[in-house]
Amino acid sequence: MGKVRRMTKMKKRGQVTIFIIIGVLIVIVAGAILFVNRDRIAVAGLKGIQADPIRDYVEDCVEGVVEDSLVLLKQNAGHYTRQGAVNIYGVSYLGPSTYYSNDVLERQISDDARLRLETSCSLDGFRDQFDLQIGELDINTEIALHSVSVMIKWPITVTKGENSLVINDFFSLCRCGSVCFLTI
């Protein structure tokens, strides 16, 4: 009986050894495949990361434009410059006949964003790291009751070495604490 038990133990050890060898072979083959394809895997993993600083910079810049515009428009009764009489708080107040429509205000905010992106928010700071090709800028602003959203179509081709990535769409949403504008 003792001999049978020893033989069974030996067979089990032999089976375990085969599984260990198969496991080691799988790990070696997977490592070899990753080693051979490391360049393609590294590029695919970095493309999304490379675009983030540029995307964040553009969206932060536009958010600043919208916030500045909202302050001016609220203080000046829907105008960028002071119009009419001023109350004791330094805020203009005008009658309904002098209000601009939301279409006009949206166009003003879009024009402000375009001007800021083309001048003080240029992408020159990224040119030492990347080769940038910048396309035509298209901005669309929408004013809602409690928010102002700015959608930007601006094709920017970011190239570093042989790798290239195109960023097209940017978005900025500015929520107002109270009502942004009343639709007229």
C-alpha cells in the first residue's frame, strides 16, 4: 500500500511540474511579444497624454474670456461698455429698448474668444516641445438661462518626431450663479 501512495504522489508532482513549465512559457512568450511591439504600444499610450496640456490651455483661456465677458455684460446691462445711467452700485441699467438680443451677445463673446486665442493665448509656449500646425478657428457660443457654452472647432496638428495627433474640438462651459441673461 505504501508503494502505491508514493507512486500517486510522484504522478501529482509530475503534473504540477508540467503546469509550472507551461505557465513560465506563456509568460516568456507574452514578454517577447510586448518587447517586439514596444514602440507601437508606447506611442498609442502617449498620444492622449500629449494632447491634454494643449487642450487644457485652450479651454482654460476660453473660460477666462467667458468669465470676463459675463462680468462686463452684467455690469453694463448687456453691453461691453457702459451705456446710459449708473446706479449707486456702479451698474448700468437700461430699458428693454436698449437690450441686445442673445444672438448679438453670443457673437460678441465668440469674437472676444477668437481675439484672445489669436493674441494673448497663443500656442507659442508649446512650440519648443512640439511642431504645431494650426488650422482655421471656428467658435460658436450659446447662451442658456444658467450657463454660457463655447464650442470651438480648431484643428491643431501636434507632431513630435514621427508621431502626429490632430485635436479638433474644444469646449468650455461657464455656469452662472444666478440667471446669466434673459432671452429677448
